[in-house]
Amino acid sequence: MTVAALPIPSRTAEAEERPLKLRIANLSFWYGRRQVLFDVTLPVRERRITALIGPSGCGKSTLLRCINRLHDLEPGHRYQGRILLEPGGLDVLAPHTDPLLVRLRIGMVFQKPNPFPTSIYENVAAGLRIRGVRKRALLDEQVEKSLRRAGLWAEVKDRLHDHAFNLSGGQQQRLCIARALAPEPELLLLDEPTSALDPAATAHIEALLSELKSRYTILLVTHLMQQAARIAHDVAFLHLGRLVEFGPAAEVLVRPRDPRTRRYLAGHAA
Amino acid sequence: MPSVGAEGLSSFAPSAGFLRRRRLLAGLFAALLWAAAALSVLITLAIVAVLIGESLPFLEEVGLSAVLLDTVWTPLFAEPRYGIWALVAGTLTTTLIALALALPAGLALALYLCEYAPPRLREAAKPVLELLAAVPTVVYGYFALLVVTPLLQGLIPGLPPFNMLAAGLVLGVMILPYAVSLSEDALRAVPRELREAAYALGFTRLQTGLGVMLPAARSGIVSAFLLALARAMGETMVVTLAAGQNPRFTFNPLEGAATMTAYIVQVSFGDVPYGSRAYRSLFVVALGLFLCTFAVNLLATLLSRKRSHRGA
Ligand SMILES: Nc1ncnc2c1ncn2[C@@H]1O[C@H](COP(=O)(O)OP(=O)(O)OP(=O)(O)O)[C@@H](O)[C@H]1O
Ligand SMILES: [Mg+2]
């Protein structure tokens, strides 16, 4: 399916009606004794792209990692507040919630490409295998579909069983996107997925994301304002761990209300 | 911007003298490293040369076939026989028992420490492991003879006081901390991003450990176990004390048998007249031990290279 084939709704009007995929409410986070997130409240709409912007070190990655409980891998962190994953209102941060259940519904792509030390095929199939998919035909089909969606299929279709480390950096990143897409997660967390890519590969990923938004909910961290403007529906501006501004992309990026957002955007325009 | 000098050079541009000194130092250092590497290769070659040089006259006297085509090792008898396979069998059997214990236990422990253990335990385990690795081997030897063998005799009636099972098991316990400590280092060196990718995709700890961490750390883990295996092969006290000094061509763990190292230590202790033919057989055994260790090394290198030559 291409972007052109989709009905193009008036963004702002319809955005209001979209059900929420994620409700982040009064979220605070500490690394040890150091508080990094302060009382963040952010709704993420279903099958929309929400862009998270803000200066380096403001806590964007930290926020993303709260959502799939990735902080649990390191000791000495503390959460406060609530994150609800819809439908079903799964209480992500509750101590009795199994982080595996959360992670099985969410996909993530990291800032740096991090393929597994195995073949291209097995990288994409990994998420399916651990979800119990055994049928070869189904795996083959889903691997191809995911690689196509990530725009990598043409380049790797003859070398699926090559080692993933033999790919270029940009190809590895697209492989990681394919790996995240393969199990068809409800929510996709993307942490500056194009920061390691050249403009052509970036454009490709952006086109891909625009296409994916009809099927997936995407939360995208980016430091490229143009990227946010091009593909995001909603934009959240994070500053020193606080959510300063949130709204439709057209409003936040064009007519920011908060002076901190204005300053940041002005700095980026310069 | 840094200030720019008269000729358009940055004021931080180094002088010619500085560059010369820097180049000299780099060259000196490279030469030093090269010399160190060359020295270690030379020493190894010298050892091999001595072993071969001392073995050749012996082999000429008794013939290569007497060594390689016989399985009875009785150099001290009136009619001596030199079938080295009797000793090789002892070494291989004890080493394989050790590996059969240390490999699964070592991998499991390293994975446990890496993926499951609370950080406090992980930090505490490391020095304990290193301490265990430093226990003198004679302690392990008496432990095998006085604790493990009686225990095994309770389970297996008729087990002789000297047996390769006890020796091999204790050998396995002995190399375990070593293998775990080195494997854990290898696992810890796996990039954090890789681990995060696995968990983010919904992997369980076990799936992360077996599916991502072990493969990613494979070459480090292979060399960890290789070093441990070389230690087990070259280990003397444990096998001499627990498996006995009676050369016997058998792979049955329930029997006692001398290993190559046990024979070497026996001869070196002076039971054998200096310069006699039996004395010189020592070098042939040493050469055999060297070749065994070398073969294991080669095998493991090939193994780890074949699987990961495309990787990083
Ligand atoms: N493991 C950690 N332990 C302690 N502090 C951390 C840790 N990780 C990040 N921080 C701190 O938390 C703050 C937020 O970091 P975070 O990585 O979320 O920023 P970011 O917005 O993603 O920045 P960037 O745009 O540069 O990626 C930073 O001040 C950082 O120094
Ligand atoms: Mg970041």
C-alpha cells in the first residue's frame, strides 16, 4: 500500500477522535538519586506518529525506555506515575506487571544499529521465533514482508543468509527496523532512527514511516525539526526532563506557545 | 576557532622537533612490542627444539613404531615397552571428564552471573572465583583422593582408590572458576545495545542468554575454555594423586591410569637413573603432551574462526 492510496484526512480534526494507544501520566524517573523526568504527561494516539523533540540530554531516550521497561536491565532506577498501554489498560510500570508482556506488544529501534550476530534472515525472524512461530513458510513470508517495508529487500534478497555485520551502517539500521516490524508490534518506539543514516536513506525511512502510520502507532524521537514537520501528527517538546509543549505538529512547530520551545526552534532554524 | 599564525598555520601546529620525537617514540614502542612477541615465539620454538632434539636419539634407539604402535608403557621393566598411547589415554580420559563437567557447568554459571544474578552477587562472585582459581593444585589432588574418591566409592562399589573418574571430576572443578571467570568477562564485553535489542524484542533472560549473549561472546568463551582445557591437560598433582601412576591403556573412568604428566613427574622425582633410556623417554612424553595441547589449540582456533570469520 502506498501513501497516495490512503485517504488523506484533515489532520487536526481527526487527531482528536483517534483512540489513545498510550497514556503517560505524571511520569517521573530517577537514575539513582538523580531525577531525569519530571511529571511528564503525554497521550500517544493510535496509528499516528508522535514526535518527541528537545535538546540533547533532556530525557527523550529515558522516556522511551520507560515505556518498554528497558530501564529494568540496570539496577538503581525508580519510576513514579503511570503508563497505560491500550487496549486493555495494561499498567506498564506496576510492579506486578511482567515486563515481557509489555515488550511483546512494543517494538523498538535504537539510535545506533544493533543487529544480532547472526544472519540477515535470522535477525528478522528472531522476534517471530521467540513468539513461537515455527512454520518455515510463515517465517519466510514475514521476513520478506518486513524487509520490504524497511526498504532493504532489493539489496539483500540474494544474500539473506549472509552475516548481518557485513551490511553497511545504514543497511544495518534498516535491518533493525525490519526486525522490529516483523512481529507487528502495536507500538513502535524509534530513538533517532535516522541519526546514523545519509540523506537518501533518511528520506527512505521517512517515507517508510509515513506509510507505516496507517498500521502502527509510532513514537519517534528526533532532533530533526524538518523530519518532525514532514511526518509527525503530534509533537511533544521536552526540556530538562519536563514536557513543555504538546500538540498537533502544525501548531507546535509553527506557532509554539512556550518561549522555551520558541528558542529551541529558533536555534534549529539558524 | 583556534588562532592562526602568520603563515596560515594553526598556532597549535607542532614543531618539526616534536614530530620527530613523536615518530621516534612510536617507532621505539613498535620495536619493543615486536621484540616481546618475537621473544615469546622464540622461547616456544626453543622448547620444541629441545624436546625434539632430546627425543630423536631415543626414537632412533627404540624406533618410532615401538612408541606409536604399542599400547603398553613399561620403560622400567627388564623388557621395556614404550607404547605412549597408554599415557595419552590417561590424559585424554581425565581431560574429557573434566570438560564434560566444566563446560555445561561453566556456561550455566557464567550465564547465571551475567543475566540472572543480582548485581551485588555478581560483584561478590568475581573475587571468589579468582580466589578459587588460585588454590594450589596439590590441595585439589588430596581433595580428590581423600574426599571425592570415598564419596564415589559409596555410590560405585568396587571403585579402586586410584581412578580417573575422581581425578577428572576434581580437575573439572579445578578449571571451573577459571573458565567461568573468563567466560563472564567475554559475556560482559558484549555491547550493551545488543542485550537491549534482545530484551526490547521480548526475549526472556534465557533466550537472551542462549540466543544472543553466548553467540556474541563465542570467540571469547571458546578461548576461555581452551585455556581451561590446556590447564587440565597439563595438570599434574591432581591426576598423579587421584588417578595413580600405573600406565594402563584404558578409557574406562572407573580404572586408575597414569597420565603423561604423572609419568613426567614420576621420572623427575628421581626414581629413574639420570641419563638412562627410561629417563630420556621423558622427553618423548613431553613432546607428546605438547603435541596434544597444540592439537587442542589448533582445533579450537579453527572452530572459532570457521563460525565467526564473517563477523565483526
Ligand atoms: N544510565 C544513566 N545513569 C545516569 N544518568 C543517565 C543515564 N542515562 C542517561 N542519563 C542522564 O539522563 C539525562 C537524559 O538522558 P537521555 O539519554 O534520556 O537524553 P536524550 O534526550 O535522549 O539526549 P540525546 O538527544 O543526546 O540522545 C542526561 O542528563 C543523561 O546524562
Ligand atoms: Mg537519546
